[in-house]
Amino acid sequence: MNNPHHLNPTSLKSRFTTRFLRALTKIRAQKPISSSSPTEIFRRYRRIKVAADKSMAYSVRSRRIWSRAMLWKLRSRSYRRQDPCSGRRSGKTNQAIMKKSSNGNITRRREDGVGFVEEADELRQLVPGGETMNLCNLLDETAHYIKCLTTQVQVMKKIADFYSF
Amino acid sequence: MESNAGTLETRSNRTASEREEVAALESLQFTDEIHRLMSAPATDNASSFTALLELPAPQAVQLIHSPDSAKLIAAPAPNVEDVKGGFHFPSNGGLIERAARFSVFAGEGNNKSDSPEATSNNSSANLQKAVKSEPAETESSQPLISDPTVENRGIKRKDREKVKGQTKKSKTTAKESSDDAEKLPYVHVRARRGQATDSHSLAERARREKINARMKLLQELVPGCNKISGTALVLDEIINHVQSLQRQVEFLSMRLAAVNPRIDFNFDSVFTAEGVPPQYLKELLIKLYDKRKSSGSLMDSNFSGMVMPMMWPEVQLNSNRQQYPQQLHFDAFQQPVWGREEVCNNYLTPENSLLSYDSSANSGNFLDTLNEST
């Protein structure tokens, strides 16, 4: 058997794949496979989706604004789920920090001479952490986010195909 | 470097000694710089914009450079015509090259050896054209210098101060570049004739250039955006693409949740370690194959067939389409392939990565299919 493709072991794809597979096995190990009800499937779907996002964000390692924002979001959500009291506390303080930094950007409405404010706002809602970015950084982050999303979709598709036949 | 630029800026008479000194200085300092440029390795984790998008540096530089190339032709390099009379042709060419090389865009850690030459050829042609077309230009305009190293920023600022009020004025985005030095190479802004040259409009123009450069790169990322003209439509396309990608991730995670393989992943021991060494990957694959052999793959297909039609017809189509040929492959190859240990070794030993395998024609290995499209 010849191996023509030698994937870089430190590339984004391999980092994401190893992390995601690890998370998948953890999820599958938790639940017994007997359940096939839609609620169970839905619960597992939530967990798998979170695992996919989290492993992608960890692979990027908080070098990017969107990955940091996503990690923060996931972490705050998990804290809130575990312990409502502590979640409220930390969530409030973190949100206060976020609002303080982002208020200056949002309320100013960002009319800086370029004519696409509505699209930019919509893009800001799509990209995690986009509210705190000016247009320049937003486009930057969007490009990197698109690249990571395509990698994610590729890998997950291959995994799903592998296990679904 | 500073004294070198200073001597070239003045329009004093060139003496032989000055010429030699300049030539010596430039050869001294410039070769060091070129060596520094050449030896900077291109890292995978370079956070420059071009490395990030995995475009080769010259191509990205061309993209960014192209809106400025027209302006570049318009304004000549001052060194060249100041010294045009006095210098011989070889050193003239050397100066052109030097000025051209200074305008090489240098992303951090992203310097390839061909990029200085490529852009220098481009820019030297432009500069020579400029020299011939505008001999009457006598004012010493600002050289279009992009300094690849940090210590040259001081020189740039000093040169900028030397510029008197002119119609043609260029501004290197030094302050913005200090923020974006890692992200995007310098985008040069040159005020056209008759345009306002105050700092606000220049800064705005610089920002717009940056935004346009990024939009161009985004257009390449998103398929089908090249034909669309108009930034608002391109942005809409980008938004649609991001939304579709996010939805695809959701669908795929639903599918993964529903697929519910009968395979028990007993990889706890394998995955407790942080980095996954190749030995673990080998075990992982062996276990994967053993489990697939023992479990009935038909059950998986039936199960997913049951769940899918209710909610995601598109996903179901996808899985159904690929079921049958892969099943045949799998059953045919099952016995002979995975019974033998040496075949697994062939899969695993050359590479440390989980992902570097052959096409799926050989086996139903998802690791193969993982790699086929790349």
C-alpha cells in the first residue's frame, strides 16, 4: 500500500481530527448505545456539536479573536449548566467585561465611510466574537473562520461517511 | 542604513568617492538584509494574513500590489533620477534594484526567496519605466519604501518628514502597520493628483485599501465570488457561505449522533495521553478494524436509514448513495486485509499521522477517504 499523502501532523486538520475523535469516543463511552429515542439522539447531538466547536477552537489555540470568543462562550455555558450560582456570578462579571469593551464599538454604529454596515453587522453575528471587531479585523477573522469551518466540515463528513455505511 | 538613504536623497554632485562609499554601504548593509530575509523560515504558524490563507507570498503580494502598481508607475524613485546623470548604468541598476527590493512586502516569517526577486523584477520594470517617462520630475518625492525589518521604521519616519508639500505624496502606513505588522503586509497609499492630502483622508484611504485587499482574499476563499462585482453582494455571498457551513456542521453532528455505531470505542487507555503518539494510533486502527469486522455493518445502515428520512432528507441521500459500493468493498477486503499484521504496519509505519493514507479504492478505511480530497 502506498501512502502518497503525508499530512502535516501539526496542521489544523490533524489537530482538530485527533481532538474531535477523542471527544467523540468520550461521548460514546458515556451513553449506552441502546437508546435510540429522539431525545437521546438530540442530547447526544448537542454534545457532539459542542465537542466539534470546542475541539476546533482548541486547535486554533486562542490565536484568533473568534476562537477566544468561542472558548469563552463554551466555558461560560458549561459553568452555568454545572452550577447555577457560580455560573451566574462568573457569567455576570465576564459579560460586564465584554459589554464594556464592546459597547464603544456597537453603539457607535460603525459608519466609517464604507457603505456596507448591514452586511457587516450580520457577519458580526455569525462570526463568534464579531461584535467587538472593526471591519478590518472582522474580514480577517471571517477568512480564518471560513477556513476552519471548511476543515471541520470535511473531517466530520469523512467520519460520518465512515461510520454510516 | 540611515546615512545611506540620506546621501541618496540629497542632490549633491556625485563624486567618485561618494559613489564608491554609497555602493560599498549599500552592498554592506543590503546583503545583510537580504540574508536576513532569505533565512527567515516560513513557519506553519505564521500569523501573517497570507500564510494564514495559504496563498504563496508572491501571489498575495501581487494581489495587494496590483492596485498600487498603477500608482507606483506614476511616481518615480527619487534616487534613480537624482543620480541618473552621475552614475554608471550598473550602479544605477543596482539602485533601482535596491529601491525595488525595499518595496518587498514582508509578512512575518513568510519570506520566501523568490518573492523579493519576483517583486523586484516587477517593481524595477515599473521604476525604469517611470524614470524614462518622467524625466522632468525634479522634486524629491518620498521613496516607496517598505522596510522589512523593525529597525528601518525610524528611517521611514525620517524620510517622511523630509517630504515637502507636493501634489504627489506618499505615506507609508507606519502606525497602522505597527498594529498589523503580523497580520498584513504594508499597504501603501499614495495620494493622487488633486486629491486631498490631509492625514484624515489619507488614513481613510489606507483603511479602504486594506479592506479592499482583504475582500479580495475573501473572494478567493468563497467559491463563486469571483464573478460578483460590488462589495455588498460579495459580503452577502460570504454571509451565505458562513451560514451554510455552520448549518452543515450542525447536520453532520446530528448525523454522527444518530449513526450510533455498534462499535464500542475502547480507547480510554489510548486517549488518556495528551499528544497521540504513533503507537497509539496504530492500536486505534487495529481496534477499529477488529470492531468493524465483528460488528454487522448492515445494522448501522439500517439504523441511519430509519432516523434520517424523518428529518434530513439530504443527509439521508448522501449516506444511502455511498452505502452500497462501500459495503461491497468492505466485505470483499475484510478477510484478507485485516487478518494480516504486516498490512497494518504498512498503513501505519511511515507516518505518524492518523490521516495520511491512500485512496479509498484499497479499503473501506475512512482515513483514506479523509485524505483523498486534499
